[in-house]
Amino acid sequence: MKALLLALIVSCLASVGFGQQGLVKSIGNTAKEKANAQDFNTTRNNKERGNLMDVQKSGEAAPAPASAPAESASPAETEPSGDYQASYTFTSSVSYKIESAKNPGESQVIDYDFGDQVIKMAATPDMSSIIDSKNGVMIVLNNKEKTAMVMSTKAMEAAMKQQQVNQGNKPAAKITRTGRTKTILGYKCEEMLIETDKKTEVWITKDAGIDVSNTFANMNKTSPSQIPNEAFTEGGMLMEMTGYDTAGKMEVHMLITALSKESKIVNIGSYKITKL
């Protein structure tokens, strides 16, 4: 099941611009199926326990319980726990409007919430996902049905590394501060040009008082992104990005449409959890 789900994740991520909408929907369906399977197994196990008690009452010898496996040594404290928190606090949020050359005339809005080593993404009101870099887990939330699937990000990080190996070494990025500035949502932004085999123009601001560069960089470890890692070297907030293909044609355009410093809390304990 885990190998099948991982293959599904990588496939969905590769087929969607930022990977989130297809990933969230696909894993959300898998979560629902697994939750139903767990309910069935729980009922079956309870029935089997009842049958065992009946056998014991009748005087027949009960089968000896299987010996429990030896506990493995606890990981170092610096290692991610692989478990989720009961709640997550987010101290800032943004919305990006994304346009792709593959779908001219169409656009998509993705909402991001940022906290301490955690990021929440939502492409639709009903579905969202949380990447908890501190604990090394990804949580896919079905906000409508109040269900959630929790999985370790280790497998996804390994898949991303393997994908990068398969794609071969890319030329080292050339980063140029162009000196151009402009104002977006009232904040002064500076332009950076990132060139490899492709070209990417990014506009960064430090005037908003929000630095989410590490959070975005950690997210890139688990899901492919149109935003190159070099866009996060300067810190601050990404306000606009335009990515071009190897022929110099626009591939994707991303523009911030809203920015808030209002805190919010997501209570994971209110969801029915399925763990992989």
C-alpha cells in the first residue's frame, strides 16, 4: 500500500504545477478508502476477540500470543519524530494567483499559511495539506468530512532525490540582482534573475517583516515546484515569479494577491486520523 501510494504521489506531483491540488485530491480519496478499511478491520478484530473469549470460557486452550518484537533504539532527539502535533499555529498567510502557459486564459489561486517550520496549502476550500518539517510529516486534510491522512515525508524526500538523479545534473544557477524595483501590495520589491538551462524572474520583499524562505525551501524537498531553490537565498517574501522554458517562452506566472499577519490555529485533533 505504501509503495503504491508513493507512486501515486510522485505521479500527481509531476502532473500539476505546484503539485498540491492533484496530490491533495488523490491522497484524500486514498485516506477515505483506508479509513473505511480500518473500520472494517477493527470490527473484524473485535469479533475475533469475542470468539476467543467464548473458546476460553468453554475450557479449550487458547493459542499463545505472538511474542512482541523487540523495541528499536529511540532515534536521536534531532531527528524528526514522524508524528503530528495536536494543533498547528500559523502567524502569516498569503494567496498567489497562478497562470500556466498550458492552460491559457485560466488561473488558479493557492492559499499558503506559514508557521514555525510548518506550511499549510489549500487549492480548494474542502481540501488542504500541511507539511510539518520539524516532525517530518505531511498531513492531508479533508475539511468537509473532517478526516485526515498522516504520512512521513522521508519517502517523498527520497523520491524527490531519486527524481533529481534521474534528470541528471543541471548547470549551476547564475543569480543576478537586476537593480529593478517595483511595489506590490504596498511593499517595495527587488528583482532577481535566476538562470540555468531556463530563466526565472522573481520579485522579493523584506519590507513585509515576514521571512518564509526556509519554509518554502523545506517544502521543495517533498514536492516539485516551479520556483527554483535559489529564489530563497535572499530571505524575505516571494511576491511575484515568472518562469520561462528553455526556448524563452513563459511557462508559469505567479503573483501574490493577499498578505496577512493574522494568526490562526488548525486543530488536528478534531479530525478522524488515518496514519500510513
